[in-house]
Amino acid sequence: MGIILLVTALLTMGDAFVADNKEFFDTVDRQKKEGYTWHYTGAKPLDEPPVPSLPLQNVDSKTGKKINEPFVLWKLKKD
């Protein structure tokens, strides 16, 4: 019974993640079909104007305060 609940919870969280980031995943699918590939950029600020992305942000584990501005590590670029 416990394993079923765990699997159900993981699937639900995965579905929620994809649903919440639908625009990002749709953009990735479209751009990959157009010949874009992933390139590691290192920590870079978010693009202006904003493009669909999954930004990262460092948070102090003790205080919960944000340490820096959101950033990305990978970008799709046309070769």
C-alpha cells in the first residue's frame, strides 16, 4: 500500500511540474524541431525580454532567504 501511495505522489508531482511549465516544454519541442540544441552557458541571468525557462535560484538553507537573482545554466541555441 505504501509503495502505491509513493508512486502515485511522484506521478502527481511530475504531472503538476509539466503542467506548470507547459510553455517551456512547448518551446523546447518547437525549437528542437527547428534545429536548436542545448548549450551549457554557466550561470547567466534570465533573458530580457523573458523567454520560457526553468530558472534556478540559491537559497540559504537556514534562513530561507534568496542569495542571488534567478539564473539559467543551459540555453537552446541554433547551430
